[in-house]
Amino acid sequence: MIFKHFRYFSVVLALAAAPAHAANGADDSLLAAFDAYRAGDALKFSRHAKKLDRHVLEPWLEYWRVALRLEDAQSAEVRAFLAAHADTYVAERLRGEWLKVLGKRAEWREFDRELASYASEDLEIRCYGWLSRLARDDEAALTEAQAMWLEPRDLPAGCDQLATLLWERERISTNDVWQRVRVLFENGQITAAKEALGYLAKEQAPDERALAEAARHPKRLLDRLPKNMEKRAAREVVVLAAIRYARNDPEAAAAALEAPLAARLPEADVRYLWGRVGFEAARVHHENALKWYARAGDTRLDDEQLAWKVRAALRRSSWAAVADAIDRMSPEAVREPAWTYWYGRALAAQGEETGSRAYFLRIAGQTDFYGLLANEELGYVAALPETMHVPSEEDIEKAKRNPGLTRALELIRLGIRMEGVREWLYTIRHFDDARLIAAAELARRAEVYDRAIHTADKTRRLHNFSLRYPVRFHEVFRDYARTHGLDEAWVLGLVRQESRFITDARSSAGAAGLMQLMPRTAKYVASKIGLRNYRPKDVIHVPTNVGLGTGYLKMVLDQLGHPVLASAAYNAGPSRARRWRDATPLEGAIYAETIPFGETRDYVKKVMANAVFYSALVHEKVTPIKTLLGTIPARGAGEPTEEEELP
């Protein structure tokens, strides 16, 4: 979520040496300086910054000052800043920006010096790193750099320069150009694909009008195939059109592949396209997705295609296909908890109990969705730890004196939330469990609940579940849950995911408050439940927000009949949640894993896993996640009319 200003609390944390300020005057000057930095106005920035002597955010003021003129800065000035603010987020951030400036200048000695201290990951800086090595005649960099070529997006400036060098040194071939163009078309990056084609000689390049038609009107091009497809460019444009067509209508694309495309394209291209058709079909739960995947034969599928092949197989209970698709994934993908769990389930379904237990044991004990499911496959139900680590006041005081945490909370207090979150994440990156829990408690006391939850979630051995799963406004949630006949643990699990219990949270789409209500939804529910004199500005008022949010959740649950469906509907809309059901009943975990929208898929898993722990906290009873997930009913009669459709 993207959050705006947070005014409901007033926590002022300052370094011991910092002088007292008139709060409003200092705040106004700091915010004005920040606005001037974002606007690139160095004179205005200087005018406001000079009013902030020895401010708690002095490192940020210095960063903004240097960053405003970084393109013209000298190495000595930047080195001085990095030395003065060593091991801080602002130093890491400025170092990354400085590395890009040095790369553009080709000042490789200074670049290498700073790169050795840079710990973050940035594609453009990696590209400049390879260019630096090539400047020292390190030819191995050319081989390493070739992986960059297939990034599914427009390449940044440093990588463009490197790509040109790879082409000139014949490390990128015509085949590689067309491979990149396909990857970009698969990901909807049409402009970047056109730029990649610029490497081809004029006689090898495709017709521009045909390429435009492949991108914008693929069906039209496929209905009128070029008479002459002997040249590669002509064939590739047809393949690109088929990629786009499959994305829009996989069934129609499959029919086109049957004939005449199959007769006009090389067998390898046909099988490649069947892999794309299967992938797009799986994403819309088409019943023929697995059949179309099979027609791809031994064509290499990427991890995303294989993931959707697994999901299609899960909906058909084809456990052999589940195992086969996971076997073909990269080592990194195979280690993901989702595929570890489903591989274990596939082995169990095929009678390999010992092997399945080995896979479940790899993720059992984790508190996420698949960790909980793996526990239950092994015969255990997750419960709260018998003991929780409670930080001492001394530990909390140490956290309060940490300059990075202090700056982060001050930035968040001022409404400069994104910068504050980044400072917080950088500061806690090497904390042990005890320090994490102390930092989480510090954030809780400052009412910065998203940082408290996230930080407490990171512990490995010492845990504090009251910080991981806070029960803020308990009486309000309890009363409204009872009023609407909802499970309080489920409601709290949903709110933890929606807003992290931040009362005035606002999303970029306009959702507001604890339960992230859209304006139209809030107005609709207010009218339905007879809430008189409702005004849109009231939506962040806690009782109003919770009353409207639980009222809507009850409407969705009554209409859809299942908490997993209602959770999906709360995030993506009731019509989508219904559409994602199957012709036959589905295991709840399979429904959740096969939700087409990645955000909603992750959301539903987290809401249901949250509900397990909130059940233990508020009901003082252990509820298996499989009980909560249950079975999703099949699509059937009784769908709501247009007038009954919920927003």
C-alpha cells in the first residue's frame, strides 16, 4: 500500500545532542526542504535547510544537499559524505546514485573503489561493473553479462551501453535479438521490443507495419498470413502476433495453431507457441490448458510457465503432472515453499509417503501458509509458542537510542513514509532476534504498526506473537464481528493484511482506513445498513470504518458462502472470486494457489494464515488451517443478478 501523512500520533524521537525545536516550525521547514529536493530546487532547499541546525534528520538534509548536485560533484565531496555517514541508509543510497554517475563518466578507478562497499542489488550498477571489468580487458565479463540481455524490460542506460558492446563483439547474435523480442512481447514490453530490433540490419528487420499489427491487432494478422514466410523476420512477426493473441484469447489462438499456422511455421516455433497457449489458458483456468501444454513437448518452459502448469494440474488433480512440472523448474524455484509443499503432496498422492514427509519437513514449523499446511500433513497443528520473548525496558531504550530507527520513525511521523520505511529496513537488516523484537516494540509504542508487525515477523528463534499479530481496537472489532456474525479472528487477519492496523492508511487506488474501503463501497454499505449522515471523510473514523468494512464482509460472505471466496472478493471483487471457482468442488488450498492475480493469491494465503494465529490469540483455541480453508463449492446456479452484484 502507498500511505499518506499520518497525524493521529505524535511521537518525537530525537538524538540526545539535538536541540529542542518549535515542533511546527521545524516540521514545516523540514517538509519544505524535502519538497524543494524533490523539485530539484537547490536554492529553495538551502533557504529552508539552514533553519534546521542539528536536526535529528541532519543526515537526510546532507544527503538531499549533495544529491541535488551529484551530477557535478567531485569525488572528494562524495567521499566525505560517505565517510561521515558510514553504515547508514543515506550513505548506501548516495553510493548507488554516485556509482551510476561514475559509470556514465567512465571513471572506473573511482567506480571500483565505491563498488566494493556497495551491498545492494541494482541491474544498471551491475552493467557498469561489467563495463569496468571490460575496460581492464577482463573478457570473462562478456560471458557473465549475456544473462542481462534477456531481462524482460527496457534496459537502463548502463545496460544499453553494455548491450551495444556485446553486439559489436559478436556475443549477441540475430537469434539472441529475436529471443529477447519474444521475451519482451510475452511481458507486454512492446516499445522495448522495437528498440531491441534496432540491432538488426535493415534486410533482417521486420516490416514496421506488420510488427505494429502483430502488437495491436494480432487476430487480423493471423487471419491474413503473409504469402511469403521464407524470411525469418516474416515468421517471427507471425510468432509475435500469436503470442499476443494467446494472451487475449488462448482458445482462439489454439484453433489458429491447429491450422494454418502449424503448416506454415517450423516445428520448434509451433511447440514454443503451444507452451504460450497452455500458459495463458492456465491463467484463465481453461479446461484444455494441460492438453495444450502437452503439445509443447520438450520445449523449454520458464519458471512462470511451469508454475501455471502446476496450478492447472492441481485443478485437475493430475498429481503426476504436478511433480513433472516442478521437476523441470530451476533450483531456485523448486526451493520456494509453495512448490516444496505441492511436490510433497504429489508424492503422497502417488504413494510415496516417505518422500513426501521429507518435503513437508523442509518447511514445517514456518508460520506462513505453506508452513502451516506442511505441519498438518505431518500430523501437527500450529499453536502459539509456550513462551514469548518480551524485551526489557533496557532493550527498548537501546532501540530508542539507535539513530537509524530514530530517523525512520521521525520520517514516518512527518509523512515521508517511503523514505522512513527504507531507513528502517536498512537499519534492522543485521539485527538478531532480541534486537528485532525490541525494535518492533519501539514501533508499536510509536503506533507505527506496520513496522512493528514486519520487524517481529523476521525473528527465527525468539518470537513475540503479540507483536506479530496485534489486536488493536479489540472491543470495536469484537463487537462488530458479533453484530454481523463474523469470525473475529478472520476479520483481524484480513485487517492485518489490509492496513497493518494503521487507521488512516490510504492506498494509491483510494482505499482508506483500517479495512481499506473504496469510496464507492463505503457509500454503498452505508446506504444498505442505514447509516445516516455518512460523509466520505468519516471513513477513517475507526468505528465507522470497522462497521462499514465488517458490514461489507458479511454481505460478501453471505453471497459467496465461504471465507476463502469472501477474502478473494474483498481484494479483487465478488465477480472474480466466483469466476475462479471450478466446475467441481476444489480444495481450499488449491483454489487459493490458482488465483490468477498474484496480489490476490498472496493476499488470500496471508489472510487465512493470519486467522490461524488470531484464533489462538482471541479465541484461545487452535484452529487448523485446513479447517479454515475447507472445500470451495463448484460453480452453479443461483448467481446474483446484475442488481444484486456487490461493488
